Amino acid sequence: MQVDSEPPQSYAGGFELRGSPAQGELMLSSPLGQTLAFVRWDTGGAEMRQGEQVTRSDSLDELTRLLTGTAMPVAAMFDWLRGRNTGADGWEADLSRHEQGRIAARRSAPLPAAQLRLVVQP
């Protein structure tokens, strides 16, 4: 993920996404496999664990914004991973290489602009 903030931010690593937009889990890991954050959400809110630190919010978007500098389109990612081009606020997905396990998405508004590239491994 690249975020065109000031200063620009770039993140690389792995992720595991389970569940559904209404209730699920997202684990983000470093390129070496170390868990960076574990986020769990349901209709009652969301919780992010980073080591011993726990952050709670009513909004999954708010937690992903704290983590990456921009709200990640987690709800739409469930469909993108299945090859369905579901819209997300300000995000435009490119699923033309979905069959090769590659998904790209770009957000131009609201600022900061961001790019997300996913490589799906079976």
C-alpha cells in the first residue's frame, strides 16, 4: 500500500482476511512474517491489537486509518478477492489480473490518495 500523504507512506507485507464485511478478522504481517496488527470487528465495533496495545473503535475504517494513514476498503476487499468489482468510497479496483492472483486499487478521494496492490497466494 502506498499513501500519498505528507510525508508519503509505503507499506509492504502479508495479510489474512477472514469472515465477512459484517464480522471478521484481518491480520497484517511484516515481509518476514511477524504479526504487526490483528484487527477484529463485528456489528458492535472494532478492536486492533498491536503487541500488548489494544485500540477500540466504533469504526473499522478508523482503525485501518490509524494503522496505515488511510481507511482501507476492507468490506470491498472480500468481493475483490472473489473477483467481484464492488465499489468502495473513493476506491476504484482493477480486477483485470484477478485470475493471475493480482488485484490493484486506487483511491483518489478523499485525500490522501492511495494505491493498494494485492498478490493472492492459494
